[in-house]
Amino acid sequence: MSEETTKPTLLEVQDLKVYFPIKTGILQRVTDYVRAVDGVSFKVKKGTTVGLVGESGSGKTTCGRAISRLVEPTSGQVFYEGREISGLSSNEFFEYRKKIQIIFQDPFNSLNPRMSVYSIIAEPLSIHFPSWTKEQKRERVSVLLAQVGLSPDHANRYPHQFSGGQRQRIGIARALAVEPDFIICDEPVSALDVSVQAQIVNLLQDLQESLGLTYLFIAHDLAVVEHISDDVLVMTEGKVVEQATAGEIYRNPQHPYTQKLLAAVPSL
């Protein structure tokens, strides 16, 4: 029995559905639904990375946002450490905001240009640890910047003063601020230069090892997903069409859609 199979399940998704209504006419009556996520089920073991891969519009980002309650699920269940969290009220879900964080795709739009790096990273600390002093928050921000490969001196700068890769490091530091266990990485390298992508992926792997993090890594690039993931889910039109270990997906893809994605991966 492998080490991965003996690890406890941190997150379990059962028959998750997210439908968006289509309204037409003057009265804006609902005539149909966009089935963005249509009956998705999977498990994420503690300390592992599950890759969720598919083309734009496949529903993978909506799935991640439904888990983190940035989008409300239409139906289905999400369990975290055995407790159902999908049906919790906003107040009840608040404690899970610390446990579940998200790294957004675009580092240029996910950071407020009017806020300093210190303010961006310290904001979740003010929300979740209101009793902390300014000194405690400054010390925590300095530690976080060092963890993601930036200088503590960068705390007083603004997002426009950084490159895309550096901005994504700031986004990662913000996600780490409240010491989460589970991080949804929503295409965290797709907006970056190829030379920078490997640096960010390596940083995420180093942080996972040192902090014991668990990832749901969303991407459209199977090459990146195969590099970082233990298990891979292939998604199209709101459904998971194939699920296997990263090695199995790469060596022996079963579904025609997976084969199509692999054929699109550039080879040297």
C-alpha cells in the first residue's frame, strides 16, 4: 500500500453542481441553465496535490470557487475533514475561510493597485486575528515575504513596482497569511512567462513540503499538472471524464478528450 493511499482524506466533493440561469425576454424569465459544473465527485488526500485540468469553459475554475464558496453550489456536498461545509451559513463557514485559501490566476488584477504589499498581506490577518498588534502583523508579513522569496523591504512598495512573477509571489504570501491547510491554485502560472512558471511551481512544491499543504491545482496545461500533481482529474463541459494518477494519465490516457489535451502539449 502506497504512502498516499494511507493518508487521510482532507476534502471530499460529492455530486457537485453549479448551474447558472439563462434569462430571456423583457420579463427575464429563466429559459435554460449553463451547467458549469455538472455532478463532479472526487477526494483530496491530506498533503497531496490533485490536478484539475481542462480547456477554458470546462468548469474547472467554477468548481474551485464553489468549494471555497466564492460561488454558491446549486446542489451536491463538500466535506472538509469529514464535516459537510457546503450547507453552512456565511457565519458558520467563516472558520473555514482560514483553512481554505485561493491563489488567483492573474497577479495583475488580483492585487489592489492602491494598497501596499504590507496592506495586501496584512488584510486577512486583521480579519481573522483582530487582536493582533501592528508589530505582530509586521513580523508575520516579513516572514511571509521571506517564505515566498521576496525581501521584507518590499512590504512598503506597491504592485505596479513588481514583475508578474513577483506579484504572484505576493498573492501566494497573502494566501499563506492565515496558515491554511488547503489551497486552491486557480491557474497560478498561466499568466506568467514560461521561464517564470517553473520558479512558481517549484516554490509551491517547496511550500507544500515545508508547511504540509494540500493543493487543488487548476490548469489547462497537462504538462504543468503532470509535474506537480499526485492525481489528475480531466474535466470538460462540467463533467470529470477521466481520473487517475499523474503518471497513468500521461502514459496511458483513456478518454479521447484527455488524448486530445495531451496531443496539444508541445514536445521537445
